[in-house]
Amino acid sequence: MGIWGSGDIALTQTQMTDSAENVTGPWRYERIDGAGHWMQLEVPDTINRLLVDFLPSEAAASPTGSG
């Protein structure tokens, strides 16, 4: 997953979206308007929600599906 904040002064949106070319697994891009480079500190609830939604749950990741 690529998460980019529109206020990031160290990374451009194009650099983030071009990262998809280097990923072999599932890829998803999320833009957070107004967030800067340290978005984990600026909007932690938003980042956590996106990560929990993107990452597989432990039960789903288990070969048997039972955790």
C-alpha cells in the first residue's frame, strides 16, 4: 500500500504512484489531503484504519482460516 499526504515536501505523488511498478503483490494507493510527510503522527487514526483495511486479518491469513 502506498499512502501519500498532499502536504509531503519530501515525496511527490508521482514518486508514490510509480512505486506500483516495483510491487509484485497487491497494490493500493491512498492520498490523504493536507497530511504531510509524518502522517502517522498527524492523522494516526486515518493511517491505522487504512492499514487495518488493507492488511489481511490473522484468520484470513491462516492456511486453515481458523487463526
